[in-house]
Amino acid sequence: MGPTKVVVEGNGLYDAVSGKLIKEGFASRHELEDYVNHHYLVLPVVDNAGRPWSLDGKPVYCLRGVQYETVSDERLHLARCPDCGGMGIRSDEFTVESDCIRCTACGHEFDARLEMMET
């Protein structure tokens, strides 16, 4: 059992599963993130422009380093785009040599394994 997954609506935090209000009245994004960091909550992953990642209309969360999952705890093979920070999804191309990922936001294609080796 991990932290409670939440979504932001207006200036309030809501439980992503039940929709129940957790807290409202945040004056800034910084204040909201500070609250989340101190109360065992997790926000959806966002790109560099602040747009939350969404897969099939549901938010995506990162709980364990680079392990991404849905609200229902389904693990996903995703990667962060090195250009825009968007959600990268594995291409349908099945080859052993490559792990080709395409960003859903900007269309950039990259190899997640090569990106890790370069950093």
C-alpha cells in the first residue's frame, strides 16, 4: 500500500479513487506541493509545461523512481521525454536491440535504455 493518489481540481486536492475532498484553499502550486510532500500523498506526473500525464483519460502516477502506474495500481511501461517531459509510450516495434519510445505530447522518438546509459 503506497501513498494516497490525488488529483487537483481548482485549488483543492481530491482522492483520485473516491473523489472525496482532502483539502482545499491552497494559494499557490508550491503550497499545494508542500502539503502533498508532508502528508503521504502523490500527485499525477506532469510535463515541463505543468500538464498532467493522462492515459485513457486517467492520471498517471510515479511512485518508485521511474515506475509509473494508474489509479488502479496497474503498472505501465512509460518514460519521460527528454525534450518536453511528456509521456513516452513504447512503440509497437518489437526488437531486442531497441526500446523505442514515442512521446505523446511532442512526437519525439527516443531509446530509453540509451538515454539511461548516457546520463
